[in-house]
Amino acid sequence: MKLGSMQAILERHPHRAERLVQILTEVQADQGWVSPEAAEAVADWTGLPLARVQGVIGFYAFLSGQPQGRYRVLFADNITDRMQGSQALMRHLCEKLWVEPGKVSTDGLVSVDITSCTGLCDQGPGLLVNGRAIPLASHARLDRIAALILGEVPVAQWPADLFQIDDLIRRRDRLLDSQLSPGDAIQACLSRGMEFTLAEIDRSNLRGRGGAGFPAGRKWAACRDAPGRRVVVCNADEGEPGTFKDRVLLNRYADLLIEGMTVCALTIGAAEGFIYLRGEYRYLLEALEQTLAERRSAGLLGANLLGRPDLAFDLEIRLGAGAYVCGEESALIESLEGKRGIPRSRPPFPVTHGYLGRPTVVNNVETFCAAALIALNGAAWWREAGTAQSTGTKLLSVAGDCPRPGIYEYPFGVSVREVLADCGAQDTQAVQISGPSGVCIDAGEFHRRLGFEDLPTAGAFTVFDHSRDMFEVARNFAHFFAHESCGFCTPCRVGTGMLKNVMDKIAAGHGTPYDLAEIERLDTVLRMSAHCGLGHTACNPTLDTLRRFRPAYAKRMKHLDFAPAFDLDGALAAARQMTGRDDAGAHIREEA
């Protein structure tokens, strides 16, 4: 353990338990893992039991209680990355580095493994090297990376072009076309009054852009009316496979986001806020911190907001550490408090009992950006776009089998067919709306429209042409849910694992109609008894593809009755060869 750097990390943080995840994230980045000695030092510093610290280390994918390679390479295992050849590319890099997938090289130099979606679906395959994102992986690019690793060149000195990520904005509307200058929305809020601004947010019918669609005005009003020191939290933890719109907003529209958070703080009476930035977007941290510093210098953040001693609001950025479930608002709050990201039982809701038990508003990046524009331009302007129940515009992360992936902004009510035409998709078989927790539709449904009345979406729009096996798409999503289950409740922990095993059994050629019925039974159990939305929606991709693309399953059915997943007779083949026996008595006979 590097004692000097370890002490410096601890001294950057107060002796407070809610800083635990941040401290561990910095230790991991500095030392490559959290050693037992480091874990004990962190426990002493925060006053927490060692078991609590170890439990947090074990929960988050980017934290490790075991040594990792000095170069830790993680390939995205999202379905779009697989479609772009990530698995073969990962094998290629492992061969170049003489390391097994999932293992650390014998000299401790490098480890290569997989992670979930890195938010690079529009320019994948993507990978992370010591937390730095690299898009557009190819054999040539990986050969360059292998040479840099074997030459032990520090990642900070790698060529900048390896890390170049484009925003790929393909279609703009009122949000992406906005020309708001820093401070405009805040000035409008102050000149029109806090009550008027909150009423405008309510009249606009702005609904949360994270997928659930709860009205922002109602959420803000409930928090304002709750007693206590209020908090504003931006959920920048977009972990839904296929979604990357927040990456673009954070990179190019950070001022707009912070403006919206400040408007929210003024209307509810909050002085403190957080941006919870997903660990995969750590490379955006420096630029975001610079934006915060510039706004503080301009009097748009911090004490004496706009020169008024009665107004104060400041922000802190907290990093996630690789946990999809932390996209759920109460799990995010748990993580902010330095805990494992396990969703809370509700009620009480975060608007009355959120961060550290205080009234808390949690909205995502796109929602706060829209709120800033509504504060400036008014509710009527916002309602001019979209539909009655789905006002305004929506950002879509379009990826998959299309020549023009990227960010598209449309008024709500746009049809799936229009989006497919704009992105140049041809021979489309299916579209996954809103990631694996959403819905998969086939060509007969491309007339359907995006909006809360028909197809609600958090923003993912993944295209599959007829070359894709929709069973394998659903199987990838089943593995994703099993991997990302927080493990808190037995129905989800066991159910997602059972679903993954059933899909693997079908893939191995042992599937039967019994297994298809088992999937439906699992769905019923998970919807009725899982603790949070992850479990409730885990079977969605399987049931959707089974309903719409049944031949993809049927061709794998080799038995009409129940068949075990394990082939006992096949497993005895080596023993028969060794003993020279291949008569009937050396075989396990199936009962007729």
C-alpha cells in the first residue's frame, strides 16, 4: 500500500461515512485495488465497521478487493458491442498480451475482462483502460494498445486520438438547439418569482425523462412542502444498455444541466446538490469540475448567488463505481450515502426522506436541461411540441444496425418508422425501445409512437436487422439482468439467475416447451415479489422476443418433454474411451 498517497486521499475527505464510496473509488484508481490494509485504514478514518467497508467493495463492479493488473482493460459486453465484434476483439487483445480473459497476467501487468454498457453504443465496440474510455475498437487499434501496455507507457501519456469520442448529434430540436447563456434561466426564475416558476414547470407537464415519467412539477412541489434542509440530485448514472444521451449532454450542455438544477434549488429552497456521475463517465469529471468552477467565479453557483446574500446553492460531483441498479433513485441515494446501492422500500419517498433523511429531488440530466428552458421560455412554449400527455421533446440514443447512429431529438409522438428512416436503417427486423427493461417490437408495429400514451422510453432505441438472432439478443439481456441484480431480494437474486440458466439451456440445445413455460412462471413471480423495477422487468426481453420471434426459440427445441440441461451420458464419453467400452451397458439410457 502506498502510504503517502493513501493518507492524501483520506485527508481530502472529512471523517464521514457518506464519503465511503468516493474514498474507495479514489483508492482503487490510485492503487489498482483496495487491499486489506487500505480497507482497514478507510474503516478507521470513517468510523465504520470493516465488514461494512468490505461489503461496499464487494458490491461495486469497479472496486476490487483482489489485485488487478496495472492496466485494467474492460470490454463492454452490451448487445450492440457484441454486434460490432467485441468478443472476437477481446480474444485478439488477450492473445497479444498473453493473458486469459478474466485473469491477471502472471507479472501483474494487465488484466482483461468484461463490463456492462460503457455508453459508447453509437461508436463501439467500446472499452475502458484504467477508467479511460476508448471507442471504435478494431484489430489495428488494439494492436496499438497492446504495444503501449507491453511498453508500460502510462495511460496519461497515450495518444489523444485513442480517446476521441464524438457526440454524433444527428437531429436537433428545442433542447439541443437552445442558445441559453449561463445565468439566463436563473435570472428569469428570480424576476418572475419562485412560485411562478414552479407553477410553470407544473403547467408544462414536464415528465421525468428517465422512463418512469413522473411529473417534475409535482415532485418539486412535494419536496418544497416537506420540512427540512432540501437537496437536489442529478441522476447522471444512465446505465441502461443502449443509452448514451446523457454522455452528450454532460459533455456539451453542462451549463444547461447546472442551470436547471439551480432553478430547481431556488424553487424548492435547497442550498446543496449533487451530480451522481456514473463510473463509466469518469473521463468527463475534469471538464465538469471546470464548469462548476467557472460558474462559481461568475456568481452563478455557491454563496451570494447572483450577488444576493440571501441565496446560496452549490454542487458536488459524486462518482458511481459500476452498478446499474444505482440508476434507481433510492439506490442512487444509498450510494450517495456511502452504502451498497440497494433500492429502498417506499414509502417514504425521497421527496420527504431522501439523502441523509432530508427532502430530496432526484431527476435525470435531460429533465433538468428541459426545466431550465421552461423556466426561461415558459410552459406554453414547451407544450407546443409533443402531445397532451407527453409534452416537449425527447432525446433518443439510436444505435445498432443503422448507418447513422447517434443522438436524435424529436417531439414526443414521433413514430418508430420515422426514426428508422432518419437513421438510414434498412431491412429492420426489430427495435428495442428503452433498453432491456423496455419493450421489443417487430416490423408490424413500426407505426407506433414514442410517448407515455404508447411507447414510453428512457431514450434507448436499438435497431436489429434480419441478420440478427433475436434469441441471442434476449439471452444477452438475461445475462445482463443476472449480473446486475443487487442480490438484496431472493426473488430477483434467484429468479434472474434461473432465467439466465434457462436461456443458456435452450442455447445448448436442451430446451423444451417446459422451459418456455418456466420463463412465464418466473415472470409472474418476479413481477409480484421482486423488490424493485430490475426484477419486475427482467423477463421483458425474453417474453417479448418469444412472442414476436418464436421461430428463433423453436429451432432450438430438440425435445417435446422435459430434458435436463446436463448431458450425463455425454459426460461419460471420456470414461468410455479410457476403458475401451462403448457397449449398451456403458451408456445412460433415457426412459421411454
